[in-house]
Amino acid sequence: MEFLGYQRYDGRVGIRNLILVFAVVECVEGIARRVAEQVKSAVPVTQHYSCLHLGNEQVVNTMVGIAENPNIAGVILIGMGCEALQPEIFSERLSGSGKPVEILSVREMGGVVRTVKRGVEIARNIEDKIGTLKREPFALDRLLAAVKCGGSDATSGLAANASLGVAVDRLIEEGASVIFTEPIEAIGGEEELYRRAANEAIRKRIEKVILNEEKYWKMPGARMEFMCKGNIAGGLSSIEEKSLGALHKTGTMPIVGVLENSAHKCERPTAPGVYFQDGTHLDAQAVTHLAAAGAQILVFTTGVGASLEGLIIPTIRVCGNPASFAKMQADMDINAGTIIEGRESIEEIGSKIFREIIEVASGKKTKLEGLVPGVFDIYRPDPRLDILARISRRL
């Protein structure tokens, strides 16, 4: 089984040819957006954690991971010129990617108008170069997919996630890799994850990630809801029931690694298999960090019909609720509600999802791709709560 992708200099394979216009500080975000809106292949991003370097190590790791994602064919780094978080911090770490990386300073360029003009020139030059690239066939061991759920209801676990799990197993059998995240939403399903750990060391890492996340969010000042209105109205009774349904989307294969996502590193898979990322349950942030870990494509399951689209990774939406699909079919790529209606089996829909992944990886556009701006948001834990959490773990 093969898909059609773009060979990158570092040996990885992209499924899209995008130019990342990265405002390294939020005060130049508008400039990055102005550049990107004039170049078809460009996408603008920024981070909102100040222009300081110290304390923003996780932000840097995430942004380097995003820039290194194989769907990104070129990078433009834009800074104001007075920030501590200088563009060179990123360009130095991207030097081995083989991608064109350009730096613009608003102060050195002499203002916004000149910066935008030069940024557009650079982006168009990169676009001309990547426009000559041709898709080539690659085995599925070069494909890294991410899975995520949101807007869940009772049909998510029964249909959407269950059928995605079939597709995930098929991907692993073909040599691909798959990442899932949301450690806080593994509560209630921990034993299943422990059972699937490839070895005892991985089992202990899974346990540590889940327990640490649970403790973090239970600290005073950090509590938040894990069951939204749609979850409850859709028939889910508890976080445990939600978790058990959510884990169906990860399939049944062994978990071969746990990916660190911290101020120290943003890890990506090193071999085929299923990986658990130490990330967040928050949708936009989770998708961003999955892309930073190298995922080229995302499969997003829903019950109520959430219309999420990733910014740099095309997103296949699978809807498990027949009523939601009827209302939202213009946004949904796969109808898993036919399982609830008894018209198709979990295995049949799983096969459809698998085929859709191959087709989208080979260039087919998803329903919302290019129609709406994709989600992008960096997650960084509150460093003060992080310190308190570490202290409490020692007590």
C-alpha cells in the first residue's frame, strides 16, 4: 500500500506544500497575516506568550516542530527586532531541515510596508520553487497520522471512534505510525492503556503522564470542566464513560512510545507504531502539538458535528451521529452514523476511513480544506503551577 507525497531534504515526506509565515512575537502577527493572504501556499502563525526567551522554551520547541513538519516546504520568520526571542533562535535549529528559511526584521526593513512587500516577494519565490515538486509514491511507513476527538456524544464511542480504531489498526499493520494525546481524558481507561504498553518502561511512562496531568488540573486555581454541554446533552454520563469511548479511536495495537512535549523537548516518533503524546485535551492546542510532533494528517471524530480543521495538517472529520451528519454533512468527510442506523458495520466504515486517509495523503482535499482558516494555538502550562505540581509530587 502506498500514498503520493513530496520528498523532503531531511528524508521525511510531506503531503502538502505550505509556506510558514511565522511571527515570532505577537506584535507582528498582523504583518505575517498580510504577507500570507497574498500568497496562496502561505499560512500565518504566531505565539502569544510574550517576546521573552527565558520561560518560553516549550513555545520554541513547539514552533521548531511546526516548522520542521514535512507539510511545510519553506519558512519566513518575522520579528520586530527588539525581542529577546529572536528569529535566529529558530533559524539555527532549522538549519538541518534543508528547507528555505528567511528572516525579516521590521526595524531593519524600515517599517511595516517594506516588510510586507519583501515578505511577499520571498514567499512567492519559495512558492515558485515548490511548485515544481512532483508527488511520488511512498510506502505507508513514511506516513504519520494523528487522531483526536471533540464534540463527543454517545455515538462517538459506539461508531466514530470504534470505526477509526479499525482504520488505525490497518495503518499500523501497513507500517504507518499514529499519535494520540489528551492524557486527562484517559481517566477511567488507564488499565486498557497499561495493558497495551509494549513493555514495562512504557507502561510506567503512560501512568506517570496520566497521574501528573490529573494532579495538575486538580490544583487550586487550575480546575476546569472536562464535560462540555454537548457531551452531557449527547448522553455521556461521566468523564470515565467519555474516556472509554475516546480510547476506541486508538485501535488495539501495542503502544510503542510516549512522546514528551515540554520545555525540554518536543519528541516525534522514531519508528512505526502507536504513540501517546503528553499533551492537552484542548482541541486547537492539541492539534497544534500533534503537528509539531510531525503528524502529516489528522482524523477528527465527533458526535455533535464539530467542524475542526487543522492549519497545516489536513483534517478528515468522521461523524458518528446520524442526526448531526444530516445537519452538518457539508462539513463532514465520513458518515459513521450508518453504524448506528444498522446500515453499515464498524469494519466497513473503518475501511472507508483508511481509504480516505490514503486519498487525502495523496492530495485529495477534505471538505473544509482551504475553505476556512485552520486552528492553531500553542499550549504552554502555567510555569508557576508547574513548579507547584512538581513540589507536590515530591511530598
